[in-house]
Amino acid sequence: MSEADNVEVAVEATEAPARPEWLPEKFNTPEDLASSYSQLESKLGTSQEEMRKQLIDEFESAAIENRPASVGDYQVPENLDADLVNDNELFRWWANHAFENAYSQQEFEDGINMYAAALNANMPDLDAERTALGENADARIEAVDLWSQKFFPEEYQDAIMGLGASAKGIEALEFLMSQMSASSVGGNTAPIQPLNEADLQSMMKDERYWNPTKRDNAYVQKVQEGFSKLYR
């Protein structure tokens, strides 16, 4: 055998192993196939993460799309005094709560209106109470108001005002007025001609009753006591 034949045999002996039948044509070796799959898995993983982030961003955008740009952009319902509401601590809490939970302007207003309705449900119907006092309701209320301001110290005025918010409360104060008036008379048994409604209405037109600069406390008290006796 020649030297050339020996070289050819050596080359054939060092050639790469035969190509596996299952290996796709575009891959030279099984290692190439494994590397390609690894790259594909990495790309798929990145795509899924990007898709997840996109879905989260879209969901968050949809959740706040009806929310005002800031807490201060919420508008107070037209039936409420904006100045009074804005200074209210509860209102500020509600505005912050609404913004943090992405409430719309309508949802914000609904919450305020529900709260206002709950408060009003516990308030007396002043028109109905006034009607229950009769035609002279205004005169009776004024008489009680003037008497209470004169008799009760400042720290009790809020309580008296609350009592005077109902017809029964006015009647209770009138009863108290009449009892105190009777006690102040004491042992004086001389008959006193009672004043009728027309007399009292006429007395209320006197400046000593309605004019603050000319008010006569004794005269005002006489009118008050007259109404108290008339409607007790």
C-alpha cells in the first residue's frame, strides 16, 4: 500500500459521525437543534411577559378612565354650598377615598347625595311644624325666641333652639313661660283682663316690640306672656 493510500484511510477514520435520521435538514448537529429550541423558549417567555404587562396597563387605564385628573377636580353637587362643603373634613375624606378608588364624578356625587339624604331624614319638616302651630305660628315662634334669649344663658341656647324646631317643642316652651309668669305674679290676686289675639297683633306693631333701638323689654315680655296664655 502506497503512502497516499495510507493518508486517505486516516482521513476517513477521523470524519464526523453519521448524521442522525431524525435531525431536521436545517440543523447540522443535535447541538444546533438544542440551541435553537433554547432561543425559541427565551423569545416566547419574553413575549408572554410583555403581553402580561400590556394587559395590566390596559386594565389600569380602563379602571381610571372616568376618574378626574386630581382630587380637587371633583365637583360639588349643585344643590350644596361649595364653600361649606369644601371646608368639611368628612367631605375631604370622601374626595380622597373616591380618587384612590377611581370613582367617577357621578359616583362621587351619589355618595354625597346619599349622605345628605340620610341627614335630612332625621331633620324635622319645618313647614309642617309651622302649619301645626296655626295662623299665628310666626308670632308664637318669635315670642318664644325672645323669651328664651332673655331667660336662658348662652350655653343653653342651642338646646332651646333644638326644642323650638317642632310644634310640640314650642308648646312646651309656651307652657314653661306661662308657669313662670304665674309664679312671678305671686300673691297678687287682682283680676287682669286677658289680651286677645287682636290685642297682641296690635302690640307687635308698636316700635317698643319690633324696633331694636326702641325695644322695651317689659313691653316685649307682656306680648310674649299674652301669646303664651292664649295658646297654652
